[in-house]
Amino acid sequence: MKAEKEIITRCAHNPILTRKDVPYPVATVHNAGVVKYQGQYIMLFRSHLYNGRSIIGRADSRDGFSFTVAPEPFLIPAKEGVFAEYEAFGVEDLRINPMGDEFWLTYSAYSCHGVCIALARTTDFKTVERIALITQADLRNVVLFPEKINGRYVRLDRPHSEISPWSIWISYSPDLVHWGDSKVIIKPVAYHWDEMKIGPGAPPIKTGKGWLNIYHGVFKTMSGTVYRLGVALHDLDDPARIIGVSDDWILQPEDFWERVGYVPNVVFTCGAVPEEDGTVKIYWGGADTVMCAGTAKLDDLVSLCISSPRPAM
């Protein structure tokens, strides 16, 4: 059943990208980072190959909804060097983090050692420079704030933990490679839509009232898990201070392609693009199978965090 008030308006042409749109063999198209670059939207999407491992493809769009896929993958597991060892099982769930004239790419690198985060850089979305492995295993969902705060780079992430529910942490760095001063800042809430685990989704968006963090939350049901999207608001000068976390989700699986697929009942975001008119385009993978998109008003998302908050911890 749909909510009385739609916070996110789904694109009428969802899903906006499927495996049939890809000119090379893939089984899925999902969990894409998206950014605006030189008047176009660039999407870097994850695809399962038919061996079950993942690569990253590229698609371009003029309007943010109708995408054309490049003829070759954008990023595949490294074949040599230290990255080859840690990307041997695939590269997944890439975020595009704009910072000045550069775009920093954070993605999950899977291997027999577990999952860690790799950092790469591009200025043109044609060439990619791998920089470093910036976490140990097991850790996923790293997003970077788009500017230095109090002289340091800042990131959100989600370490794996069996002791405490998987939560959102914050860390700081002088150079994007070496990270520390880490602490947990948002935790799941018992018997809540995100009670099983949470993690950062799209890179934070700067608003007049704080940094908007669109995150994913997971709830376990008798028939499996449900992935939804929520929002939190961080202080502009001290992003470890949480102004509010919305008690309500902003998006849940409703359409057929979000409820049925490779992993049923999933909406999962890695990218959102703020527009000059005060709206934001949000992109999400549906059931780990297709890419979908929708629009929302930034003010509405911020208001949810302030007017109807739940405890951050």
C-alpha cells in the first residue's frame, strides 16, 4: 500500500536501466553512483556477471532519466598489483564523491580476505587512477563529504559487527588515505523499520540546515529482509552531531521490479543529485536487478529529520 503522501515521486519510466540496455553480457544493473558532469548525468552502475561476480559500467544521460550505456565496462577487478588481490571477487556499489574538479570513487572490493573499501580518482570519467585501500575488512558503504570540514576530510561508513547492530560511523582524514578518530553516530532502533542494520547511501548533500544523509535501513520479516531508505541531518560544522534522524522511511519496495528480482524487496541507493530548483534526483537499485529513479524536494527531506525525529543512538 502506498503512503498517503509520496515524499519521493517515482520516475514514470522506471526502471530507467536494465540488463537489456547493456551492450555486453550482464545479469543485473543496480546500485549506481550518479553525478552531474559537464551538463550531463554520469551513472556508474554495478552489474553481476554470469559467474556471480560484479563489475562497474558507465551510462550517460542529458535529463537524468534516459541513459545510454557505454560499450565497455568502466571498472573491472584489477589484474595486477595489490588491488588485484583485494578485488579478486569483484567490485561493487560504487559512490561518486565530487570534490572540487575531481571525483573520488569509493567502492567495495571483495576477495578471500573479505570486503574492504578502495579509493580511486577520475577527472573525466574516461580514465581511473586507483589510489589506496582505505579500510580493513569487513567494512562497506563509504561516502565522503564533498568538502573539508575544520581542515579535514570526513567520511561515513558501516563496519560489520556481530556484537552490536550494524551502524553508521564517522571518520576523519588529512589526506583521504589515512583515517582515524572514528566513532559510531547513528544506530538502528529496536522494532523499527531499520532495526537490523543501517548504512550510508548517497554522499551527503549540503543544505542550509545541515548535511543531508540518505541512508538505507533493513528490517527482518518472517519471509526475509526489506531494504528501505531514510534520511538523517548532520550539523554543518560538526557532522558527528546529529540534528535529527527521520522516524519514517522515505522509500520502500512497492513496484514489481523492487519486490521481485535477484534480491527481493530491496531499494538501495548509492547516488543522489541535488538540482538548482531545490529538488534532488535519487537513484536506487530495485531488487538488486534494475536501476530506478525519482525526485524529491530537499526541504521535505530536511523537514522530516527535524519535525519527526527518532533517537540517533
